[in-house]
Amino acid sequence: MKYHNAEKTCWNCPCIDFKGSVDFRACGQSMKQFLSISGEEEDMQAMVECKRRPEIGTFDPASITFEDCPEWEERDFGYALKNMKVMILGIDGYLGWTLGLWLGSLGFNVSGVDNYYRRDWVMEKGSHTVVPISKMTERLHAVKEILDININFRKMDILDRPRLREFIDEVKPEAIVHYAECPSAPYSMVDVEHATFVQHNNVIGTLGLLFTMRDLVPEASLIKLGSLGEYGSPLTGRPLFEGMFPADAALQWDNREWSLGGELPPRDPPSFYHCSKVQDTFNVYEACKYWWLRSYDIMQGVIYGVHTNQTAANPRLRTRFDVDEWFGTVINRFVAQAVAGIPLTIYGSGGQTRGFIALRDAMQCMTRLIVSPPEPGQYDVVNQISGVYRIEYLAYRAAYSSA
Amino acid sequence: MKYHNAEKTCWNCPCIDFKGSVDFRACGQSMKQFLSISGEEEDMQAMVECKRRPEIGTFDPASITFEDCPEWEERDFGYALKNMKVMILGIDGYLGWTLGLWLGSLGFNVSGVDNYYRRDWVMEKGSHTVVPISKMTERLHAVKEILDININFRKMDILDRPRLREFIDEVKPEAIVHYAECPSAPYSMVDVEHATFVQHNNVIGTLGLLFTMRDLVPEASLIKLGSLGEYGSPLTGRPLFEGMFPADAALQWDNREWSLGGELPPRDPPSFYHCSKVQDTFNVYEACKYWWLRSYDIMQGVIYGVHTNQTAANPRLRTRFDVDEWFGTVINRFVAQAVAGIPLTIYGSGGQTRGFIALRDAMQCMTRLIVSPPEPGQYDVVNQISGVYRIEYLAYRAAYSSA
């Protein structure tokens, strides 16, 4: 039986260690470009060693597939690196906590950091998570007690670069899931303090992380949330091409034609929060190019729901559920408003369509991405939605279901 | 005789004050879009008052041209608003100081701020301006004494938002020239501290400025330096379209075609400094859209030279001349190296071509832009180069001329 990642090779694996006198990561070129420039395309190949299996010595990374490697085990979600070390930045949040439990129960080695800002932001709005959640210390005890999972947690702000560096150096994560950005467009538009806070927190935090990864774990993949909102809504109705322009997209002008394949499509972010995501995109994209880092930028639809097998296992394991106007995403807010019998707040006409995905499905997607790393230097964009709906339809459904 | 800005109207002038119940700046749409949505395109028009000529009451801003208005005088560089208030952020720098003297001698009302960072950065590199310059206090005395110009200067970091706000509120500038960003790609690539400093200084500084302009001087134009480097060098050799895609540029894909006109072309910045310029572009572009601010983004070629009539008038009025590897631009550095008889440092093969412009010409361009403001909501891009040369050719010329 073949899995989605069966044919990936050591070239994608975080366990490789590049050998030889050339530091590929410094050259700002893909291996193919590098080999063609060096004029040794035919003879030369990248040579690596495996950090987990030093006994096999130096080898060609394309010669061993995940399917062949004993360190990659067959699981129902594909081949998985045994005891793979995943660090979650923002592990106290709605998605971070859920993913920590999800991965832990699958046997991943989970670590994480958080500074509890999400709790503060929601309090600042005068709101609170409508599903009560435990404090982190209690969460960590509960997860050990109930699910027998150890989460290596450290409280910190990722903008505290020396501390982040120390923790990453200690853990040496094989994948880093970055949920530590402020995720609210309305929050970023409150005033200048909020706008500058969001961009500083998101953009400078991520830029510091990129340097730390370059120095300590260049083979780890960075899995980071972008936003579908980066693209805006072009008035022409042209396709958005979430990710790069496809190879067969072309620019026509002045009776000539050029391929646009592989370039980043135009962006038009509708808030300073969305600007921060665009600003991140350029930093991450360029870091992959300059240093051969590898990253998935997740263009995630709006997530709804609150249950996974783990978060539902015990009240102490619940994840948060925000319904306020800053941090409550639309379905969650509609459901809460409908249940409470108060009018549903629809921004704009309600005619806008958005992509959605259930929490459980989002966790499955993340797992599959974590075990299917990009190759060195690759900045890849992944759309994560399972359905597209009009807002007014969702409002109708929420109101109707609760009636 | 007609000038380049003769047909601009009060619609472009910083002296207008929007009247009526609609706050155009809050609607995130151009006037045309707004009027067509409101369904009153035929009947409705924007009504304004003039801050300088309150006696004319409420009028249609398109009804008076610069040529007709007595507040706009005929000068050899076009129509100029009498005693126009221009604030220069970064007035202690190479361009800022030169422009301050230039505008002052033309009769503009010049104010400016600086925190002297450029002096610090060059010292950090162990270098110094090879043309000796005075301290700001002495500069201000000299400019008064020798040229009879008053420059309203205040020392501050534009990231100190309350102080910047206070000064802008006091001066109420009619145009703001923003030279207060860190302009060095190599500086931004030194390490994580330098990279995060540059992005924080540039992006957060400019974002704060945008909010301040929205609140206090939404009719003033922002004239800001971008970089030709934002665009990268597309491998296809397609045109860069500095600015927006032209109206007749089209996207072809899947046997269909869409106009790209007016969208921001793809970017691919080659350093974290250049990333900061891209990040700025999105913030400024969106602020113009959200709030009807107006901005020129100057995609400036590499500037060379050190003389204008004012800077050459007295040694105390000189502007700086940096030749180090962080802040010395290429021609200035080549000339200094050639004169000193040391080898010219050429980055890369020398085969790359870049756009150049002489200091004096750059000042002329800036003056023409200042008196020709964009319209409300307009984000416009201006290319400012006068010649394109190969780096190796310049090295040859510098070496040859000094031999």
C-alpha cells in the first residue's frame, strides 16, 4: 500500500546532515541551479549522512525513500518518522493545544512555547473563552495523567530570541509549527498601538525564528499559518492562485508573452493583520531562497468546532472556544449567538464567500504535512479548506439548527 | 506657458478640507467607486472648503486648477504652493539635508526630524563620511547665517509616536518626505539583530506615521523612498512594471484572459532590507485604500555626487558622503577608492546593470513631485533614474578618470 509521502526521500527528511565543502544553504540557489552553474551536473551529487543512522555513512539522499527507511514507519496517515520531534509555537491557543494533544496521542515527541497572549487579548475585549479551559500547568498535568503524554513546555515570548534559541537548541525540533502570531484582523485595526503591535509581534517574531532555524535546525520544516486574505478580491474575478503562479500562467503585454510560473501572485491584504501575513510571506520566501530553509505556508480556511478525541476526553483537556468579535471566527460565533438567542452579527452584506474547515480535519491536514516535509529551499503554499460557503447561508443554518 | 502641474485641481491640493456628512477617507473606496455605489454618480459631487481661502466658501474641488489659484505661483519648476510646508523625516542624512537646503532656498517652509542614526551606523562600520559635516546645531546656525533659511528641526526617533504626533500637529505639514528609513541591504544581512532592527525601524516607523497622517494631516502627501530592488530580477526577463501593472497587461491561463491593470506586480526582494521596502509598500498602499491617504513611492536609482548650489556654498553646509561597504553607494565608493588608489570592490560579476541619478537631478525630481500631489486615495509609484549602467563600466570609468 502506497501513502502520500512514500516516495519522498532523505532529501526531504529532517534527519539528514549535508556533507562536503559546499554549504548549499548559503548559495541562494536550488541544488539543480547550483549543479548546473558549477558545471558538474552530470557527475556531482549532494552527499549526506543520517543523524539517526550514522552507520550507513555518506550517501546520496535521493537513494532512500521514506518507504524504504526503517526510521519511517507505516501509519494510517502515511509514513511517519519514529518519535518525530515537533515544536508548537503558540501551544496554549485554540489550534496549538488541540494539535499538541493530537500529535502526542499519535506518538510524536511534542514540545511547545506560549506567553498566554491569546488569553490576554480576549480579556482585553471583555470576553472569555465560552468553553472553560484550564491553566497551562493544569493542562500539562492532565495530559500526562489522562493521555499519558509528556509535553515539553516552556513559557516564553518568541520575541525573546535568546530564550527561544536556547529551547530550540535543547530540543532540536524536526518540524516547527508556528501558531504564535496574533490572528485577528479587527484587533489590528483598533488603533495605531494595536496595528503596530500585531505587525511587530508577527513579522519580527517570525524573522527572528528564521535566523534561529538557519543557525540551529536548518533541516527542520517550518509550518506556518498564512491567510487566504493575503490575496484580496481582485475586481477582475481572476483566479487567486493561492501559492505561486502555475507554470502555464503567462503575462501578456505589448504583443509579447512571458511565463509567470513560480512567481508570487499579486497581493492586496484587507487589514494590517493581513499585511503582516504578506510581510511574513516575503521574509519566509526569501529565507528559503537565501538559506535553503523549507516551509509550508498554510492558507487556512476559517476553522470551526472544538472537539477531537483528545480535547473531548476530559474537561481539563478542552481547547478554547472564542466567540467575541475580535477572536471568534464566524461559525463559532454564529453558533454561540444562535444558542444564546441573540442576533447574529454579519459583517457586510453576508454575500461574501469564505473557505471553511472543521477542527478535526485541520489537525489531520497538519499531521500529513508534518510527515511530508518540503525539500531544502522550498517555500510551498498549501490551501487548507474543505468547503466554501456564503456567510448568510451559515447564519441561516446556525439560526435554524438552534431554533 | 504650461507647467507639468498646471491642470491639477484643488482635488490634489493639501489645502482642501472635505465637507459634508460622508467621510470619504473611511470608506476604503475611490470617490468614483463610492459615487457609483451610492447610485448618485450624476448628481453628487465632493464639496470642499479651502483652508487658505475660507472666503470662497464651499465649492467643487475640480473647479479650480493650480494655474487658476492665486495660492499657486508660477515658478521655473511648475506651479508652487506659496510657502508650502514640507516636513523631512531624516533631515540629517545624505538626501534629507540636501533636500532641506534645496527646498528652503526655493522658499518652501521646511521642517524636519532626525535621531542621527545614520551617523551611528556608519561609525558602527568603523567608517565616517569622507566629506566632513557639521553637527546639526551648527548646520542650523549656518543655514540661517549663510542662506537665510529657517529650518524647524526637532531631534526625535519617528518610532516615538507621541513626539512625532505632537510635532506634526504643531507644524501641520502639507507634504511629508520620508527619508527616515535605514537604507542598507548589507546592514540588514549582518545578523538577526540587524535584520530585525531594520524591519522594525522601517516598517513599524512608517506604519505609525500613516496613522498619524490619517488623524492629523490626511490631505498631505507622503513622499517615501521605495527601492527598485523590491522587484528582484525575474528569470524570464519580463518587464518589471515599476509601479502597477499597466492597464493593457493581461494574465493568460487555462485558455482564459484577465486584465492585471492596476494590480501590484510580483516582488522578489534580495535582502531583508528590500523585504522591509516591500512590507512598507503594502502598508502604504493599503492605508491609501483604507483611509484615502495619498502617496508617491519613489523607486529611486542609486544616487551619486555631493554638490548642489546650497551644499557647496559653505563647508558648514556640506552633506555627508559615505564610501563604506554598508552605506556607500556604488559610484561614490568607486570614486573614493579610485582617488585613494585602492582596488575597487565590485560585488558579483560586475555585469549587473543598475539605474543611477545625480544628486542635483534627484532634488529636482523631488521638488516637482512635492508640488504635484497625488489625489486622495492614490498610491502612485515614480521611477527616479536618469541612466542605466553596468557596474563594471562604472568601475572602469572611475578608475580611468582618476588615473
